[in-house]
Amino acid sequence: MMSDLLPIVFVHGIRLSGAAWTVVAEHMGRRPILAIDLPGHGQRRDERFTLPAAAETVLEAVDQLGGRALVVGHSLGGYVSIAAAARAPERVAGLVVAGSTAVPNRVLMSPFSLMHRILSAQPDGGERVSGRIFDASLPESVARAVKNGGIATEAIPDVVRALAKFHVLSGLSAYPGPVWLVNGAHDHLRLHERRFAEACSHGRLLVVPRAGHYLPLARPEDFSRMVLDAAAAAASPALAG
């Protein structure tokens, strides 16, 4: 029997995979969900990342869940989710965009390029170092899931090139549905959050105290509640269409 609950597609951040959402997914109950791997990540590390292919991956997941869903993206996943919603707004019931409210450009993305150079110089591509960082900053179960899904440092250059060309505010303004912009108070990608909120047709900005960029992974229970609240609101008749 098909669930009457609005489905959810989860879109991971740069270098990670759908496995990063493992703990959040456990809090979704019987709601239909998919946590995808973007091109260049997870089970698709042999592919090249492009924004059109990433957006199409999101929309394919929406179709697998019945043709309309809430889309939840973190970091890179937030930008990809916006691109998908702008491309097919009728298939996206709502957006939750976490840690993705800085206009991407080469200057903003330069730390990621530097990280790529440093980690790529390691024999394992920096996987061990990255794993230790996640061990120190995330709950044990989340860090384990992240590492099990693989850490795709090699995807960074393609992601940087793609996002530097993405007119994210135009994409966001093209989407007429409800948007929840969720940032940790200490997130470095909060830089343009007010501009993002102003670009939304129906937007809400939520800033979570004592949280950073990895809010969805570091505090999965709290983030899960926000997602479920957004799913309930996006499914309401007042917001349908």
C-alpha cells in the first residue's frame, strides 16, 4: 500500500554520499524516503560531477517516490536541490536547504580547492585524515556511516567548477514553492542568507544556536524534527501547488 505521507529525497554534501543521512533516515518513520548518491560520490565515484546530472539525479529519485516530494539538501546538496527545483518546480513540494546560503564563486570555493590539493597529496587521497576529522566532529554512528559511504575528495574540482557557474539566486527565485533555509549559527556558509531568503517566493530562515556547518549530521535528531515539520507543512493544502 502506498503511503499517504509526503515522500522525502535527501541530498548529501560535497565528498559524502547518501549514507551520511543514515541516522536522520531512522527518524523518518514509515515515510517514503530516498537518500541518493550524486555523480562523483558514493556508488557513483567513477562518474564526473556536473550540476545538470546532479539535478536530474534528484528528479529521478522524486519520480521513484511517486512524482512529488520534499527535497532536503545539505551543503553541496542544497545547491543541487535548488537547481532541481528550478528545473521542475511541479515535482518539488518544498525545499529544505541546510548550510547552503552563500553565493558560490571561485573566491568562496578556494578553500575547497586548497583542501583538495592537500588531501590529494596523501597516498589514500586523504581518506584517513578526513575520517579522523569526522570521528572528532560527528556522533559515532554518523561518522561510521559517512566513512562507510566513502569520501570522494577527487570530486572537489568538478564541484567547484560547476558551482562557480551556478546562478543560485536566480534558481531559487524561479521556484514558487516553500523553502526552509536552515543554518547553524556558526556556519561559515551563512554569508548571504538574507539574500537567499529574499529570493524565495515563500521562504523561512531558521538559524540554530550552537551549531555549525554540519548541523544535519552533528545533530540528526534535531534536524530530523525540522525536516518532519517541513514535510507536514509542504503537504498542507494551503501550500500544494
